[in-house]
Amino acid sequence: MSTRRRNQAFLAACVLAAVVLIAFLAIPLVALVTSVAPGRLPGLLTSPQTLDAVRVTAEANLVADALILLFGTPAAYLIARRSFAGRRALVTLIELPLVLPPAVAGIALIVAFGPNGPFGGALASAGLAIPFTEVAVVLAVTFVAAPFYLRSAISAFAAIDGHCLDAARTLGAGRFRVFRRIALPLSAEGLRSGWALAFARGVGEFGATLVFAGSVAGVTQTLPLAVYAELPVSLDSAIAIGILLLAVSAAILLLSKLPHLWTDSKSQSATSSAI
Amino acid sequence: MKTGVAAFLAVLAAGVLGACGSNDTLTVYGASSLKQVLPKFDASPTYSFAGSDVLAQQIENGAPADLFAAASPEYPKLLAAKRICETPVPFASNTLVIIVPSGSTGINSLSDLEVGPSRRLAVGATAVPIGNYTREALASSGAGTVLTRNTVSDEQDAAGIVSKVALGSADAGIAYVTDAKSSDGRVRAVALPASAQPVVTYMACVVVRDGANTTAAKDYLTKLTGPDGQAALKAAGFGPAPSK
């Protein structure tokens, strides 16, 4: 086989692999969206239970995302720009919730913050119980979604050329000013995509919420939990909520990429010409 | 289109499961509450445990079950009416109890849930058998307020109820006595008033489909309703099948 033929065969194999995988990823999504007539969606999505679930999901995720940005951004900046002993171990710790099965995350949260746990016990004796409240949903969402933001934010801050920050400092800018005027704008894209992933993951959060927060209608029953609750009752309602969740996730991911959606970024086009 | 999706999933599941066992292995679909006892009674079949409603749906869509052991008469009768399984046979009964964390002392009867502070309860959702039995029991003992004055998490199966109580996120739950027994001592059972006790009959039926291992399924069912099966069920906390 000539080199040229081999090259073509390799390229064809890559194309085939891509087509198969993309079809595999897309077919279930298309099947989901087309399995309920669009005209029926408004009716299926406006039951009081679903509207409650929309409210709970929105509230819990807004609070969780505010917490993730508020605590995650400075934490990521610190971890990315400082070298200290145990840094790698710390980053691994942050990544652990990403690979933890959500049900295990839920159990871990109960053991820590449930009435029998070290933190929950103190709260419970003060008359505050976290399980079965919206606070539990916020904690579950924050726990599983924060690592997505942290990971992305740490890489974004770490990728900034240190000379830019040093130059600003020598020109007299304070730490906060350097952070706000240099570091944040330079890492904006990484922060935005990390936030989008975290938000999308949080909206879809199921396992940890179910185990830790329970499925209390109007209080802890988020949209993914409503899907699970509707499954034995009405498959159509479950699918309708599924479509809603898919649309929300797609919107979040698309919005985060909006400026660059149809233009190939420079690094990507460099890769594509190398094949 | 809905049935199209379901049929597609069922075919997929059937294909995956069918590839795992040859034709002569017996496949038993059992209600979640039987998960502890059936493999102990007979380890040879391939088991699949889930909510009876879910299993019935799968069998209706062609899943490769040979025997269906359900936690209620409803689903086997439904399948029998559609000629997907033979006449259902009762093989056990179960009892509903309140479960509380083994260390807790505040709840000692149903009436404790009708007074005092609002508590966190884990009960079955309305769509699943345990949820139906729970609502039936509360209604018949005039304790309907239990579900409105407390904070209630609707669980899709007994596992959800027991785990919430065992881990302490719920103060109490309503589950089968057999679930309380199989919780490693993490939960304690509190009896419901006898007047509130619903009749929870477990029924099994031999599945009718092409290629079903009918002989083995019938043998299994005979053994299950015989002395060996009844002894195993009794040891797990089940009661005998109601005589009628």
C-alpha cells in the first residue's frame, strides 16, 4: 500500500469513527425530542407538579451557582497562581466529586450534614435539619457542579502569562486590581465555559439530590426528580420534562460558546490541518 | 411514538439480556422486596429485581422473563388478562410497618406521627404498590393527616424509603416488615394498628412467550409455594399466602 493510500485509509477510518460516534450520541436525543408531539408539550409541562419542579430547580441552581462563582473564583485564582506543597493533592481532591457516583455523593452529604453527622448533628440540636429542605438541594447541586467550574477556572487562570500580572504589579496595581483588570478578562472564556458546564450539570443533578434531599414535592423535587417520579405515572410527561431539561442544557452550553460557535478557533484549525 | 420508544428499549434490553443466558437458564423477575430472599432460596436462576410495575412493563414489552414474582396481585392479573402470563398464584404476604432509625425513641405508634412537631417522612409514591398500600392503610385508620402535616418525600421503591430512614435523613418511613428486617439493624419496626393493616398479597405467574422456559418456571413456582419456599420466605419475615 502506498503512503498516499495509507493516509487516505486512515482519514477514512477517522471519518467513519466520527460518524458512528456522533450518530450514536445524536440518535437518542433526536428520538427523545421527536417522541412527543410539540403541540402537546405546553399541556404536559404546565401541571402544578412540574411548575413546582421548575421553580425548585431554578431557585436551587441560582443560589448554587452564585455560591460556586463567589467561592470558586478566588479559590481557583489562588490555586492556579500560587505554588505550595500539596497543590496536586488539592486539585485531585477538587476533582473527586466529578468521578464519584452521584448516589455516593448523596450518601456522603447525608453522613456529613444529616442529623446523625458531625455538622448536621449540631444543626439538628439547634432545630435545623437540612435533609428534605431546599438547602439540601443547593448543597447537592453545589457539591457535584462546583468541580466543573473549579477545574476550568484553575486552568484558565494558570494559562495567563505571569509576566502580564507581574508587569501590572510593578506598575503599581494592587492585588485586587490585577485580579479584576487583568486576570479576570484574560481568563473570561475559560471561566464562562466552566460556569456553563457547572450550571448544566447542576440543572441535571439527580442522584445526590434524590439521596440527600429526598423527593418532597414543591420543596426538593427538581426537574430531574420529577422525571423519575413521572416515569411510572405518565411516560409522556416524563419525556416532556426531559425535553425541557435538554433544551435548557443546550441553551446554556450554546450561550457560553456564542461568540465562537460557528468560527473555528485558531488552535482547533491548527489541529485539523495537522491530520 | 411512545410505544415505539418503549418497544425499542425493550428490544434493546431483550437483546442484551438474551445474550447473557442460554435458553435453559431460568429467568425470574422479582419485586424489589424479594431481593434478599429469592437468591437465598434458590441461587440457580438469573434474577432481575425492580418495582413490580416496572417489571410488568418490561415483560409486556417482551423482556425474557420466565417467571414473574410480584409484590401485588395487580400486575400479574393485568398480564394474565392480556394472556402474557398464566393464572397468578399467591405465594406470600407482607405486613406494613412504620420504620424509624434504630436509635430513635420519639415515634412508637402511628398516632405519634399525627401529633407533635412536623417530621420528615419517607413513603412510597402514589404510583408504586408500597405507596398505594401506605395510603390505603392511613385512610382506613383515619390517619390521613400524617401525609399532610409532615414533610413527605415520595420514594419510588422500598430501597429509597429504608435508606432515608437508615441514614437519618428521614425521621420515619412506612415500608414492609421484610425491609425493616433486611436493613442490617439500622432501622427498627413499629407496628401499625391491626385495623390499618392492608392485605399485601404477593403473586407469581409463569410468563407466556416464545422460547420461555415454562417447565423450569413451573417447577420453581411449585417449590416456592412448597415447604422449602415457605420456610425461606418466613425466615425473611414474609407471611403465608392468604388462603383465598
